[in-house]
Amino acid sequence: MSIRNFTIIVFSLLLISATAFVLRSTIPAEHAPNIIIINFDDLGYGDFEPYGMLDVPTPNINRLAREGLRLTNFNTVQAVCTTSRAALLTGCYPNRLGLHGALPPWSKIALNPQEETIASLLKPKGYQTAILGKWHLGSQPAYYPASYGFDSYFGIPYSNDMWPVHFDGTPITDPANSRGKYPPLPLIEGDRQVDIIRTLEDQAQLTTSLTERAVSFISQHKKKPFFLYIAHPMPHVPLAASGKFRGKSEAGLLGDVLMELDWSVGEVMRALDKQKLSSRTLLIVTSDNGPWLVYGNHAGSSGGFKEGKQTSWEGGTRVPCLIRWPGKVAAGGISAQLLTNMDILPTLVELAGAAQPKKKIDGLSFANLLLGKTSQGPRKVFYYYYDQNNLRAVRQGNWKLVLPHTSNSVAQGTPGKDGFPGKNARVEVSQSLYNLTLDPGEQFNVHELYPDMVLRLLELAEEARADLGDDLTGRTGKNVRSAAVVD
């Protein structure tokens, strides 16, 4: 064989090999999975049967657990609305983005439209994108979902309790009541207000309305890949259930609401079955944070974890997460690997064959864990921030070092009843170390027994402070970006 012919053969083989590699590493649009995220509001770790709920039947969530993967060590990045949603959609600690708390309707900041989201990253792969429900990342039309990669939007711009209505459903007329300064709660489609939610009965129609829209979206977009983000306003207070479920549970109005939310998940799964899309759809069901315990019997269950929403204890950040993708994700699986809601973005982007964000993110892809290629998760360290930019705790594996801070506490305060809030106590928290394997309830401070672990976690805290800053110690982070400034 001549050298020329040999060279031609070798070059041809290399070309074939390179072409095969490109085909393997690039997922054609027609094979990219549909993606649905159902994100409940203030749903506690223990609010569904697979996570310990006793008095409320959740047959559709049970089916999801049988057919998918149940995560038992999944955390939201912060236990409050805006920051949690920012983390989910951008894959970043929200303080990296200059966001904090729950933005009111008159907020002068919003998620910066220059940040990439799950929706904007999937768009170049041919995805149709939609959000149904609560947004809470910007209250003005310029900062509605269309500016972040979503083709359509129907829902409310912020929490359902941000309205001038009293806890019993009557209008607030007392000028001394600060909640009376909220504007009427708008219902938005696209960038326009299409209605006003005036009463609890209006709120009672939200779950059904959003579910019907979701079913319609699935039917209309069955031929191309889609990303559907369903952000239910419930079970955030004020609770409201439609006539189909009102009075149906043994757990009062909260139970009725949970039954209706379970029904909604079932309607989505049935729509996928009907359109023969189940095997082509990755479905994630989770919550933005733990239960708002100050509302007593109108709050959910933390599943035995300490405290709830608006704290950095496990009851505030540990939330349910179930993931189904028939034929790809093994049915009936359980994983206790440490994961967070900011890990969802890089995972979905990888599975869709899309490009990862150009700017630094904090999420880590757990695609290999989902697909059964490994039993280990990618995350070893997690930082618990709260308030504007307070580093309250550091976790490595199952060791959690709680740093000195001031915290809400319902355990030392008073829970409410029937829609009316109780009162949080404000407590001073000292430095403490917990082994979450042996002590998931964070009851036993063992920092004196494991000084080496305390030092290791303090070193990690210093790394976080250099990167993201920390108001508790007066540190400014080197890699913090700016939120959008609302005119």
C-alpha cells in the first residue's frame, strides 16, 4: 500500500470517528427531552405521603415516586420566595445576583435580564418555553418572564398574600394596617394585566386554572421539545381550595389544598400519557422552601426537621423533590445525596444538549446520578445564606456548622390558627456543629467534640466570604453581580 493511500485511509477513519463523536455529544432537537418543573410554594418536606404525610392522600405524588426518583436530601438555596426562584432558574446563589428576600410589588430591584435562565438556555435548542403561576423576580413588565427566555406567561407577579385583603378574606380598610398599602393582586398574561384577584374565592380558582393551561400547553406543543415551568401559588397562605376539594380531607383547609395540588400533578401526568409524551418528558416536582410555620394549621409539615421558612435550619431549606423520566431514570429509586435547587439548571441543560451559562454559576450537574451512571452526587459543600447577604451556616457532606446569627423561631414563639399568623420569636444563635446523619433535627451541638471539623468548615466559610461576601462579618465578595435597578 502506498503512503498516499495509507494517509487517505487514516484521515477517513479519523473523520468518521470525529463525526460519530459529534453525533453522540449533540442531542438532536427531536430527541431532546420535554421538561416540566412543578414548583410548589411553601410546601413542607412532610406534606406528601412519600415523605411522611399521614392525613392527606396523595395518589398522584405516590405514583410519581413509584415511577421516578425520590430525593431525600434536596435543599432550596434560601428559605424564601424570590431568592429560591432565582436559584432554581439561574443556577446561582441569589446573593451572587444581588437578590434577597421576597420582593414586594414596589421593589426597586429585579433579576437582571442579562442573567441566563433555564428557559433562555433551552431556546437555542428549539424549545418552546412557558411559565404558569407565580413569578416573583420582578414586578414591572420589563422584568416579566418574556425578558428571561419565556415565550408565554400566565399567572401572578408575586406572592398571593401581597394584596390589600385581611386574613379572613375581607378588604383592609384600616389605614394603620401596613398590608393595606399593597395594590390589588393582578393576574398577568404576557406583559398585560388581564384580571384582578379580589377575593379568596378568586384565589380558589388558581390551581384549576393553571392546571387547565398546563394540559392545553402540553397538547399544543407535543411535536417539538418544550420547557414548562408550573409555579403554583399554593400552599402559600392565604389558602384556598376549589369546590372540587373543599372539605374533602381530614386535615382541614390545608389538606384540601394539598389534595388539589396532588390532583394537578395527576392531570399533568395524564396529559403526558394521553399525548404519548411520558417517555419523552423529564418531570420534576419540588418546593421553593419549607413551610411557613407561623401560620399554624395553615402551614405544612417540615417532616420533623427543625423550624421552617425564613430560617436556615433544615426545616426551612430541606424540601421534597421527585424526578421522573421513564426509561431514563430508574423507577422507584431513592437518593440521599446532597443536592440543591440551583443544581437543576446545569443538569437540565446537559441533558438537553444545550450550552451551559457563560457567566459563573454555583449549580452542579447531577445528570449522571439521574441516569444511573453513578450513585454519588456532585455536591459536597453547601452554603446557607439568608437576609441580604448573611452567611448563616456551612455544610460539607453531612456536617453542618451553624454560624452566629439572629433567627426567627416559631418553636420559641407562637403558631397561628385558621389563616391568622402567630408570632415569631427572635433568637440569638451561637456557633454550633451538627452531624445530620445522626441528628437531622439539629438538636445536639457537638462542636466541642469535633474541633478539627469546626476548623475545616470555618475554612470553607472564609472561601465563601471571599467569593460572595458576608454581611455578618462585614465582608464584600469579589464575584457578586448586580441586580437590575427598576426605574
